Amino acid sequence: MPYAQCNGADLYYEDRGEGQPIVFLHGVLHSLRFFEPQLAGLSDEYRAVAVDFRGHGRSEKTELGHTVAQYARDIHTFVEQRDLDDVVLVGWSLGALVSWEYVDQFGTERIRGLVDVDMEASRFQWDDYEHGLTDLEGIKDTLALVQGDRTSIIERMTEQVFKDPSAETKTLQFDEISRTPASIGTVILIDAVTRDYRRVLPEIDVPMLVCAGAEEETTRGTVASVRNVVDFVPDAQFELFEDSGHGPCFEEPERFNWVMSRFVDSI
């Protein structure tokens, strides 16, 4: 099993294929296993790489460093260690926040393009932001489940993330989410939900593909909320996945891979 030592944490990763590097960043409490359709389906044409954030999946469960900012620093170190250039960063949910934080901290010297998979500029209901999806009470409710009822939080996340999860998907959700200790999950959830990238997005100077699932049940008006990212980014395009919830890359893998290839080849 390959590991990379990044800023005091051993990060598990998979690296398949050759050519244009595409680095996949997963969602909160999840892992790179949810990019298996991309690792398998795109590696014949591109170099497909996926990383488990510290505290997630098969990466080291460190005591410290569970913020979007530190995860971005870890990915920057990983990219430099592997000497990856012209990278397309694909961020699903939390992974999109990490990709934007990466650009905010380190710029786009090594970045060729960004892909946002179903993530808003912010999830918090700020007074001046109509697309916020949760408030303090909602955060408290989620944290209570993370700390007190692991089974219920996994079941709720499965229902919220996927349009029509199969038995295999439910098993995968349970196996992978269970790998993240509640103490780590609590910290990164609070940090991620209260992030606001409305200031950062207009400064992104590489092309971005924004993907949304039409059937997501985690929020109200999620398509409009995700589409709103396009309004901030100077060079952005939007793609709607009609048969997906929050995870188009996992729910419509063949179409997602085709859309990815078209985007990568166009930039």
C-alpha cells in the first residue's frame, strides 16, 4: 500500500496510468475509494491519482491538522513530492474546498484546471449569502450525531449523498466513513461548513468545470447553489447530472468520465 509522508502525516494514495495528471480529492468522512470508477476508467488515457486526507480512509489518524487549510498544505506537499505539473484538481464536496484553499495559498503554478463536484462557495447561511445551506442549529444537530450515534450519521449521509444507493454502496459508506474517528470528523465538519470562498473564487485564473447532481437531497435548491460558483469564477462552465445526488462521479461514472475527458482535453 503506497503512502506519502506529508507534513507529519502518512497519506495513503493510488497512482495509476501515465500522461496528464488528474488528482482526485474526496468528500468529508469519505475516502479515495469513491473515485474507483475514475481511477479505473481514466487511467488508460491519463495519470489518475487519488489521495486520502489525513484522518480519512487509510491515511494516518493524526491528532492535529484537521482543517481545510492543512489538508490543502498536505496536497501541495504531495504534488511537489511527485513533481506533478499541469495538474487538474478534482474536488468532490470537501475536496473542492481543499482545491480552492490550495489555490488561495499556493497559486496555480502547478495547476492546469479545477473541477468542482457538487460544492457551493460556502455551506453556511451568512447574512449576505442566499445560497447558504445550514445554520448553527444544523451544525449542532450534525455534530451530536457524529459524537453520539455513528450508525445514524452514516445512514443519514448515505441517504443524503446518493440518489438511490445500492446495498453495495451502503456497505462501502459504512466501511469508509467508519475509518474516520468521531473526534476527527467533528473538527473537520465544523471547519468545512463555516468556510467561505466567495473572495477566493474570482481570483482563480485557470478553467473550472462545475458539476451538480440534480437529485441531491441534502439541501434545498442545491443545483442553484452549486451553479452559483460559476458566477464567481472568470473561466467556468457548468454540467448537470440528471441521475445523481451529491456524488456524480460515483453515481454516473461513465458520463462523468466522459465529461472529465472532454474538459481536460479542452484546456
